[in-house]
Amino acid sequence: MSNLPLGAENDPYAPWNQKDKLCRYCDKEEIQEQLFKIIALNSTLDDDRIDEVIEEELDKFPLCPQCAKEEYYDYDDED
Ligand SMILES: [Zn+2]
């Protein structure tokens, strides 16, 4: 069922390749949105507590290679 452009299936920056490995920086808003839906629908927490839980869960998401590099190495590493 692939009707993507040639090579697009392997493009790590293409949105269709990212759904299983969201980056907690690059995809923060999308993650928050998804978490909010899950948490709000499955709990009776008040809004403040939901925000806290979302932040906690967000911290558990991995970083993409680009962000991991910036997180753990100097910004002026131009390799
Ligand atoms: Zn990232």
C-alpha cells in the first residue's frame, strides 16, 4: 500500500516514519496532545494534575539522534 515517493519510506524526517519514535523535544506538542487524550479519557484527574502527569510521561520519551547529540555534546561540535 505504498504510494510514497521513491525513498520516502526510509526518510527518518518524514512524519510517516516517526510515529513509533517521537522525540520529546521535536515532537513535544504532538506527544503532549496524545498524552492528554489518553490521560484525560482514562482518568478523573483535574487539569493541573493532568499537566503534571503529561510532563512526567514526556520525560520518558527518547530523544532523536539530533537532539541527543545537542543534549550530550557541545553545541559547537561541527562534525
Ligand atoms: Zn529531536
